[in-house]
Amino acid sequence: MSGRMVRLALRTRFETIRQSELARLDKKLRGLSDNERESIKAITAEVVHAITRLPERVIDDSTPTRALDALVHLFALEPSRSEIFPEDL
């Protein structure tokens, strides 16, 4: 997997986790207003962005293959073709 693909897969993986955790916690969040729920979504999206910011800046196609392979293994990264958009490559 290229550096660009790993970057995209990492971002996608964290965003997928964020969304599934929000869905899993839906019953606990039902007592909140729509505005409060939207705030939680925005805050968690910012957390994901903060976590991925540095890797997205430093991982590129010159990143050693062993390092990319380690990331793929560590985070179980397997992007599907439907998750890859040309503007991200």
C-alpha cells in the first residue's frame, strides 16, 4: 500500500470507529437535545482530525515500506475501493 493509501485508510479507519461508537452509544445519547448531539458529533470529529493530523502530514510515498506495512498491520487497514476517492490520492 502506498503512503497516500495508508494515510487515507488510517483516516477512514478512525472515522469508522468514531461513527460506530456514536451509533453504539445512541441509547445513552437519546436524552440529549439535537444541538447537544450535533456538538458531540463535531467534538468527536475534531478529536479524530487531531489524532490523524500528524500521520497525514508525515506519511507519504517516500515512507519506508516496512513502516507502512507496520501501520497497516497495527491498525488493520484495508481500504475498499469504495472508500478511495481520486482527490485523496
